[in-house]
Amino acid sequence: MKKGTNFYTVTRKVHLYAALATAVLVLMYIVTSYMMIYYDFFKTHESREHTETVAINSTNFSENNWQKFMTKHDISGRKVAEYENDNDDLVRRYESTGEITTVTFDGEGRSAEIRKQIKSAGGKIVARHRMRGYGGPWQYNLYAFLLDMTGISLILFAITGVIMWLKILNHNRIAWIIFISGLAYVSVVIGYLLLV
């Protein structure tokens, strides 16, 4: 087997596997993007709220007891914010694909208000589109890792695609026109997005 043929075979395999690795997540992004565009039809912004006030004591603030408190009151997701409001109450906000939970502890440490914003079915699906970054429970870190792997696969897909295309381009004028047109289109879109 010739060295050039072997390189081309490996390039084709990398191109194929990179495409397969990205297919599911890219399909998910296509579907959720469509749902975001037609949010009225899919009711992605609809949600229902549930609020309750529970009695607490100072031990609920400790890290050892906090996990028990979260389990008892069905608080899920990862912490996205912690701050003090205008009344000097401690506020912790947790988000998952299904709901947004805000826990507000009163300044005296006697009660906590748990407010949950429970998303519609469409909202839960679209929330997967917006998930990003590491941190929180292991599921979120795994998802972030898969997104990183998808990004690497897309880069490999593009590079190997260009290598294979250049082999086809050898003396084919139409192939060169298609290649340059695609490159010009992408360049114009990126340039426009950088300017606006």
C-alpha cells in the first residue's frame, strides 16, 4: 500500500468517525434551535411556579446539612448564584433542565422561602440547548465533556474534509468554484457577525 493511499484512508476514517461522533448532538441542536425560533408554538417559555416557606435552624446553613436540606425539599440542579438581597437575606439559585429553584433564607435564620419555576415540556427540551460549562453534579460535567469532544470532532471533521476535498480538486474547475464559494460564504457570515 502506498504511503499517500494509506494517509488518505486514515483521513477518510477520521472524517467518518468525527461525523458519527457529532451527529447526535448536532441533531439535538438543530431540533432545539427550531423550537427556539417557534417558541410560541412549542410553548418553550411557559412555566408554572410553586412557592413554599419552611422552618429552618442555623444548622441548615452548614455544608454538611445542606445536601440533606436539598434532598428533603427536592432541590435539584447546580448552583448558579449565591448572593444577599436588599434585605440582607441569603439567596441561593439552582438550575436544572426541568426547573429553576430559588431559596431565600431570612436574615434571622428562622425560615426559608423555596420558589420553583417548573418548565414546560418544550422548555425542558430547549434547556438542553442552553446547558454549558463544568460544575455541579456529575451529569453536568459529563455533558460538558461531551460538548468538548463534539467540538474537537467538528474541528477534525472540517480539517479532514478539506484534505479530502483538495484531493478531488486536483484539476477540477467546478470543484474549485464550489470550494471557493463555500469559503467566501463562511468568511462573509463570520465577518458580518463580528461587525454587528
